[in-house]
Amino acid sequence: MTKVLVVIPARFGATRFPGKPLELLWGKPMVQHVWEKCRAASGVDRVVVATDDSRILQACAGFGAEAVMTDPALPSGTDRVAAAATETPGYDIVLNVQGDEPMMEPEVIGSVAQLMKTADIQIGTAVVPTHVDKELERPHVVKAVVAHDGRALYFSRSVIPFLRNQPESGTIHNRHLGIYGFRREVLEELVKLPMSPLEQVESLEQLRWLEAGYAIHTVAVQSRSVGVDTPEDLLNLSLRTP
């Protein structure tokens, strides 16, 4: 039976928002919201928080989450996920649900887990078909272009595709959500890849994988999930109904 491990990378020293995983949202640390959503998802066998700081480790213990310490020098969340997966053997599929996605819905996590159980999927993620609006135009909101078979063709901080010859008709844009699924052996390969030119330009790690020839498959979902990149994002989210 295929077993699924979810790892939540939660780094304390984020450049734009230090201490972000422990910031309170509706009375709970942000990382707790993410953990609770992962625990509620179907098709998930185990959830682990991977952190670089003892304060996050202690907070996780306080609300009952399993957490592991990883090297603070690790360069990315994917590296942190891979390190935690190494300490947690026996799982065929590893999901990365980012620790700044407190609104990530269990249904989305379950959809990516189900996608990854397809035999030929190397990497999976989720996108939300949407129209162009002010939110989509923000560089923090990553966009994806997807082929008819669900494979991701490209990710960008710019709005893609560019509408040159016609106004928007129908829903042709995709907002990318902060979740990935990996086959364990593929994850182990990915963290050995050097940074790629497109990744450096866009500051998007998934472009490294595409440039290296890996296929990223997507599942389309309907989601209001909003990531938290800045203190302003957290304030705006806190004004919503939980």
C-alpha cells in the first residue's frame, strides 16, 4: 500500500517576515493551522513539521505536533523536507505543504496525495483556474501555464499567458498553490540539482526541476487558499472569518 508523509517546512528566520510560523492567527500559531489542515486531509498517513529553530519545535510540542530539527543552513524548504523525509523512512510519497499556508484546505492536500498515487507522476502540485485580477497580478502570487494533460509548462511571478490579441474570455489563467508532492526517490534527486538560470531569474525553485527535465503534473482545485509572505498579508488574513 502506498503511504503518504506530509512534511511542513517551518523556518524561523525568513528574510521578509522573521518568526512567521509562530505569528498568531485567530489565537493559534500559523504553523498550527497548517498542521491541523494536513491532519484533516484524506490519504495522508503521517504529518511532520521540519524546522530550524527550537522555538518552533517547542510550540509544536505544545499543540501536539510531531516535529524534527533540520540544519539551519539548508537553502530551501525542499531541502528541509528531504532532510525530514530521510529521518522518516517507509513512505513512498512525500508532500511538502508550506508552513505559511494557513488556509490550505484539506481537500487540496488530499487531491495532491491522490494525484501522486498515479504510477507515472514524478512531482505533483495544485493550481486554481482563475480570471486576471489585482490579486493575480501580485508577484507573490505564482502563476502556472498547464498543458491539456495537466503537465505544468511554466511557472512565473508575471501574469502568464499574456493576453495580446484578445481580451480574456473564459478561465485560462492558473494560480499556483504552495503544495508539492514527490516520489521519495525523485525528491532525493531534486535536492542534488544545482540552481538553474530560470530559477535565479524568477526566484522559483520549481523552474530548476523543469529545466532539469522533470515533469510536474497539476491537479485543478477550487480554493481560496492565501499564502502569507508579509506582515501585511497576515493582517489582511486575520480580518477574515476563520
